[in-house]
Amino acid sequence: MILKSLTLRNFKSYASETFSFHDRFNLILGENAQGKTNLLEAIHFLLAFRPFKQLRTEEIIRFGSSECGLKGEILSHMGFDEVHILLNEDHKTLKLNSKIVYHTSKVYGRYNIVSFLPTDLELIKGGPQGRRRYIDALICALEGAHLRDLKLYHRALTQRNAILAKTSAITSDKIEVWDEKLAEVGSQVISRRLEFISKIKPQLNKIYKLTSGLDQDIQIHYKSSIDLEGNLEQSFKDMLRLKFEIDKKRFHTTVGPHRDQISFSIAGKDSAVYASQGEAKNLALSLKTSEIEMIKQFLGRTPILLLDDVTSELDGQRKKFLFKFLEDFPGQIFITTTDIKEILYKGEIRVFHIIDKKVRQKHILT
Ligand SMILES: Nc1ncnc2c1ncn2[C@@H]1O[C@H](COP(=O)(O)OP(=O)(O)OP(=O)(O)O)[C@@H](O)[C@H]1O
Ligand SMILES: [Mg+2]
């Protein structure tokens, strides 16, 4: 899959700009606050139909403008696509090959991207919600049914919580129908998470060992108040019944996949607590690299890679491994840096040098 070109209009710091990208290696070079990350954000928005993280519309639209637009030409396993996104204060319009797409979920996962961001460290050191979201987003990109089940689950959860919040004088039969629904789709959500974790774990171990040069075991733990050994749907239902009195007192549902905890450990030690900055960064990089492998295994596709300022904080060995990996990677790459000397890639590079927020393109051979 290749992003051939991108036109931005009033997107963040960009007034109007068109990029024609290299099929392999694109370097976005510039001092701080020039719009390097904004460009990656635009690429992500175009291909994933959403920004890196939840942003309000006014944060995306250029200051002083009332709407923004992105247009991209993409060569994918589906053929040649033209994607158009138009965003104004109260509406987002997505067009695929000139036809309006009314439900983004219909095209979700059409393109595959893996992004390496400075904030990835939070996946290792931050709270459990970030890891849950990350794993779910990954599974959604691989299996459309997961997105559908997550939506159904959250709809049922909202309904159950609304009943619990209304009065403490309710009886369990009033929420039984929602218990059934939560158990039915929630057990699917948990089961897919467990399956995904068991598949990514060997990959993650292999890459972590290779990059760190250390023979340390990496584990991914899934902690749930539901018994994971037996019939998940039945165990979930039993647990909802068991916790009903507590849920009534707290006015919300206290068990289920929305509360389950995912954690990593290096050599038996919880990474959120014990991993050093370098260890956490390497584990995050290994996780993202495993993500590429999972996309290849599940879908037989090569994703586009977005790497934002990844070289800072990596030591010499890890930097070398990263660029060797990128040289061998068969797909398209976008990488940002403030210092071209950090880029150890051997081959043809298209450089987009941003100076005073203006872009100059040139080719170089390294
Ligand atoms: N909605 C917006 N409208 C106009 N400018 C914006 C908007 N959102 C962000 N900016 C500007 O974009 C600039 C930051 O861009 P970006 O984060 O892409 O920089 P960068 O080149 O990645 O810098 P760094 O090297 O520090 O990471 C800031 O100057 C910010 O004010
Ligand atoms: Mg940046």
C-alpha cells in the first residue's frame, strides 16, 4: 500500500500544501514547531479516518478557518483510491472515490498503518485504559467483528448503568436482559483479546530479545474478575449476578472487559512500575514492530509506517537495529526528525524540509 500524494487545506499549521511522496522512504525534516507531527497526523487521519488521539474539531482546523480538507491518492490491495475528508465545526464528510461514505465503520481497516509516536511510552508506563484501547484498536483493524462487538457492548453497558444510576431500589430482573447482552458480546471481546495476546506474545519476545541483546522473558498479562478458564459467557453472567448488590450501591457496572487489566512484564517485573525509560521505549518499539508482523500474518498486507521523532533516547545499538529494520521493511515509510544525522537509512530518500513552515522537496542518496 502506498500513499502517492496528499493535499492539505487549513489542516493544523498548514494553509495549503501538496505533497508527492516517495514509494519507500520519506523524511520530514525541520526544527521544532514546523509542522512535522502535524503532517503525520494528517496522513493518519486520511488513512485511519481519525487522528492519532481524540482531538476536538477546533484543534484540527487551522486557527482562524472554519473548515479543513484532506485529499489523498492511495494505491492499496483494493486498487487506486481517492480519499477526501472535509471537516467543519459540526460535520465530517468522508468521500471514497467521489462517493460519500455515511458510516466510517464500513471502511475502517481498509488501509493499514502502524505509528511509532513519542507517546507510545504511555502504553508501557501509563494506566491500564491506554493498553486496553490499544489492543482493542489493533484487533479492530484485523477483525471487523471486534469493532461491532465493542459498540454493542458499550451500548448495553450504558443502558445497564443508566438503570443502576436511576434508583437503588431495583431488583436484578430489571437488568437481566442487559446482563445477557453484556455476557454474550463481552465474552467475545475477552476471547478475542486473549487470542490476540497469545499470538503477539512470541513475536514480541523475539523482537525484544533481538533489539535489547538480552535474554529476558516478556509477558503480557490479562487480569479479569471473570474466570478465564471455563465458559466465558456463563462466568461473566454469574459474576454480574454476584456483583449486583455492589453495582447497585456504586450505581454502575463494576465487572467486565471494560474493567479488565492488561499489563506487560520484563523478566517477571511489572513494566508499568519497574521498567527503565530505555527498557520501556524498547518494549514499546518492539510492540509496534510486532504489530507490523500481525498485520502481515492476519491480512497478508504491508502497512504504512509513521515514525515521529523515534530516534531520540535510543542508544547506538537500538538505533542501528531500527534503521536495519527499516531498510529491510518492504513498504512505505514516513519519518520525522530535527537532525538529518540521526537518519542512518541507506538508500534513496525524499526529503521534505520545512523551514519557516514552508516545504521544500528534494531527493538524496545516503
Ligand atoms: N489548529 C491549528 N492551527 C494552526 N496552527 C496549529 C494548529 N494546531 C497546531 N498548530 C501549530 O503547529 C505547530 C506544531 O506543529 P508540530 O507539532 O507538527 O511541530 P513539529 O515540527 O512536530 O515540532 P517538534 O519538533 O517540536 O515535535 C505549533 O506551532 C502549533 O501552534
Ligand atoms: Mg513533533
